[in-house]
Amino acid sequence: MSDNESEAEKAKRLAMDQVEANANQGWIDFMVDLVWDVARERRQFTSDDVYDLYYAVPEELRPGTHEHRAMGPVMNIAAKEGLCKKANLPALPSRRRSLHASPRTVWDSLIYEGK
């Protein structure tokens, strides 16, 4: 690994730590719970699938955050908790209009209940 890659990874980790620290912890916990729900129902998914569930909850019942970039740390938390792992697939364009089709990581469920 080159020095640039090492510095880039370090910068990424620091940025994700900062984003997570600035997000509403209640929102993070809620989103991790939604990842659990999605991972039980889908063999593979993206964060867009998690957001589909989030927006299905009535607005007055779902926690908010000003820091939606914290979805990256949410997915990392879910992976550390054994809910999912990154799939060996190319990223998919986001379906969320606000993200302008930016790439979304595909995740493999580790708790899929298969139906």
C-alpha cells in the first residue's frame, strides 16, 4: 500500500468518525434497527432499501438528523454487529433523487431468513 493510500484511508476514517459524532444517536440506532429489518427480508440490499423503510415510518415517529452522511457509519455498525457484509459486486446508482444517482454499496445479508 502506498503512503497516499494510507493517508487517504486515514482521512476517510476520520471523516466518518466526525460524521457519526455529529449525527443524532437516536437516528443512528433507529437506522441500524432498520438495517436489521431489511437484512432479514433481502439477500442483498443497499442503503436505499433502508431509507425506503425509514420514509415509510410516519414522520412524527421517526427520529431525524441533520447528518444523513452518517449512513456510512450506520452500515459499518451493522456490519460489525454481524447483520451484513459488503458484497463483491459493483455499486449501484442511488434511487434517491437527492443523491443524484451516486453509487451505493451493495450489501450481503448475514441474517437473511429466506422465503
